[in-house]
Amino acid sequence: MRKKFEEAFKARVAIEAIKCEKTLSQISSEYGVHQNLVSRWKQELLKGASEIFGKPNNSSKNSQDELIDNLYKSVGQLKVENDWLKKKLKLLGLKERIAMISKQDNYSLREQCLLLGINRSTLYYKPAGIRPIDRALMDLLDEQYTKTPFYGVLRMKQFLNSKGYCVGKEHVRTLLRSMGLVAVFPRPKTSGIKAYHKIYPYLLRGVEIEYPNQVWSTDITYLRLTQGFAYLVAIIDWYSRFVLSYRISNTLDTGFCVEALDEAISKYNMPNIFNSDQGSQFTSLEFTEKLLAAGILISMDGRGRVFDNIFVERLWRSVKYENVYLSDYQNIPEARYGLKNYFEFYNNERFHQALDYKTPRQVYLGDASQTSVKRGGELLVVC
């Protein structure tokens, strides 16, 4: 029988996901729900919030009275919960708190666990989440993809088989899909771009990149963690390799990509052209409309053509080989802190042979001074 979850419980889980302090695997284990539900509730809450703020302020008196009644009910419920906590939370030990839980209590077991600060899974079972073997396979796939992004499902399967793992192609396909990895070779246009997402032509074939802010580019990569995984998006200037902004998210959604775009535009002069792949995050109306409103030309790679966005792919190799693989980050806060330091190093101290052994910041700010670049502060690392 399918479990039914209360709306308040869904909201708690969704808010936890939106905070982006934990991976989906951690949230799933803590609240006793599948990762797919966590991701879905997060998206539903974000969508619902935008709809609420987008409504005109013409509510009737009846709806206002109903809202007030609901608020009073919420306040009353919070008071009851606080009184209950004051009565129960006198001992701090986990065993003692577990002993406080009663099946005959007016509160459900789920609510008691939440109020006592106990993982529900501690009582009886722990959701499987990502199996340790799958996490190991995903780490191997990530490393191999960084080396050979043109490997498809069959070659990745053969790679894992050569490492001693007996795994089928459909399982490999599932893992790659969950990681957001797509092999970079031309293929029929059969995959998941939504029908209402417009695909823009590639504008950079044969174009000489001669100055900063001529072309910006973006991409998303898989970010492995000991306690699950996350996604990293970055926006860079093609000419200087300067990292303009980036974000980390526990779900592969459009929101964190839009946040990175907003930061880059607010801190620096706008580019002539913005290049991306044909991923649903970058073809979404929410993303493309911001570019069009700013008068920026949109360029999109040919499907499966990694070399159309080669500078971001090189950035990912540097990030992973010089930082992520060496750091073995445990969770999102740890990765956020470590990557902040790395990108500061990358922009300010890392010399590039292609830049005549200058740093990206030297080239970007020096060569872009004639185009009135806004000189922002440190890169923000807001999830």
C-alpha cells in the first residue's frame, strides 16, 4: 500500500532540500522517503511559491478571513508542539529520546521523531538510498567521463567490466542519466528536450575569440561526495577562462543555473554571445528569456559535440583533477567551502599556458578594462 504523507511533512522535507545543505541521499535517509519524492517535493514547493507571489493582490474578504484562521491554527499548533517538547525533552541521550516515543501518543511516530530530533529510520528501518556499489560505480564513471567524454553506454559498460564489475548496459544507462552525463558524439535528436523549449543555432563556428565578454559559456557537471552527490554549474568567459559565477545544487534543476546567470550578469558586463549545450536547464524559458531580455545572443552546441564548448570541459577537468578527486569531500557544505577556495585560486593564481602564463583574472580584468567591466568582489558560493 502506498504511503500517504501529510502536507506539513512534505513541506519540511522540501525546505530541507531547498536549503541545499544535504544531498538527496542524506535527506532520504533522515526522513525515510525515497530520493525521487524529495526531488519532486522540492520542485513543487518552488513552483508553488512562485505562483503565490505572482498572484495579483485582489483576494476577497472571505479568503483573507480563511488565511487568518489558518494562521491562528498554525500558531496554536506550534504552541502545542513547543509545550510538548518542553515536557519531553529533559534527557538528551538518543536511547532516552527513543524511549519517549509511544505508539499510543496523540502524535504519529513520524511527528514524534521530528519533534524529538530523531531519524525515523532509527526506529525500524533505513531506506536503501544509493547503494554503496552504485556510488562506487558512479565515481568510476565520473573519472572515466572526465577522461573520455565521448564514451557511450556500451563503452562505459565495457570499462566497468574491465575493472571487475559485472554490470549491464541498462544499469550503466540509469547511472549516467542520474549523474547528468551524456556521451559527446552526434546522434539522432530523440532525447528529452521539451517540445516548448526552443533550440538555438550554434553561432561560434569559425568565430575568432578576441576579447573578454565576447562569449560566455556554461555547463553542469556531476560532483561526487562521500555522502551522496551533487551538481555544479559554472559560467566562464571564453577569452580569459575567468570563472564568473557558479552554484551547487542537490537536484538537477533550472533554478541554480538561473541563479548563476543572475550573479554573472549583475557583477560583470554582459557578453555578446552566451553559449551552452542543449540541456533542458539551458533551453528552458526561465533561462533563455533572461538572456533575450538582456539583448544577449544565444548559441547552443550541436547535440553531442563537446568540442563546441571545449573551454568549460577543460575547466571541469581542472576542477576534478586538481581539487575534487584530491579532496574527497564528505558533504555539500564541505564541497562549497573547498570549491570557493579553489575557484579563487583558479581565477587569481593559476597560470595558463594558453594565456601566456597569466591568470584568468589578469587577462579578464586587464583586457576588459576598455569595456568597463564591473569589478565584483569574491565569487559567491550560494547554493
